[in-house]
Amino acid sequence: MIKTFPSIETPIIEKGITSKVNLSDKIKDKKVIIFGVPGAFTPTCSEKHMPSYIKLHQQITNKGIDDIYCLSVNDKFVMSAWLLNYTDGHKIIGIADGNGDICKKLNLLVDKSNNFMGMRAKRFSMIVINNFIENTFIEEPGEYKVSSAEHLLTIL
């Protein structure tokens, strides 16, 4: 696993507005959490993972986190619709890693073709400080434990 967040231009969705940015420029001089999900609108991602970060947003930011990002290997339209699906979805910044470029660089891309999903992000979370990846928590297939907001709160 590399320790520096890659310099890659990608669509992000922030408060309903999509823009194409170099993510490493955007998170420079910040302390952020980035969590990755296999897919927007999928059961565990929609019912547990995203809601955990929305629910605990204030407690996480009280620990010195500037922003919380959710990455998925989905296009910007799907990520935008997914965030809008939550009443407080604006608290999370979406990263539409549609081509999986960020996941490839971070070795977090997994082939889920056997489930007819193609290439997707592994379920993960990370703490990134000024583009330096301090901690990365990668779930085993089918698990949801170490990448949850609840787990990250115990680390922060």
C-alpha cells in the first residue's frame, strides 16, 4: 500500500454539485477520512456504511477531521443520485472513481465479475493527513467492521 494519496483528477460531488478536481490538491493541508464502498445503492453500502458516516459526522469532525469522503467505482451521476437519496447526504463528499483509477493506484480495486458487478472498490476506510495516508482499514470479503464510522471513532 502506498503512503501518499495519488494525484489523480476525478469527479467529486459536494453538496449536490459535481466538479472535476485533482483530489490530492483538494485534500492538501487537511485531515480527512476517505471510505470506499463496492457500489452505490448496494445493500451494505446503503443500509450500513454510508449511514454510519452520516450519523457520526459531527462526532468525527469534532475529532479534528475536516471532511469525510465516500469513494465508489461508480460514475458521477450514480454517486450524485446516491448522496441525494439521504436527507443528510450533503455531509459526505462523493468521489466518483468511475474508471477505478484511484483504487488501482491504491491497490484497492477488486474484480466482482462473479457477482455481475465488474471491477469495484474493496470496502475500506482511511485517515489521510496532508495527502499522507496515516491508516488504512480494508475489510475481508463480505465483512463490515473495520471500515465503519464507529471503528474509525475508536482510532481518532
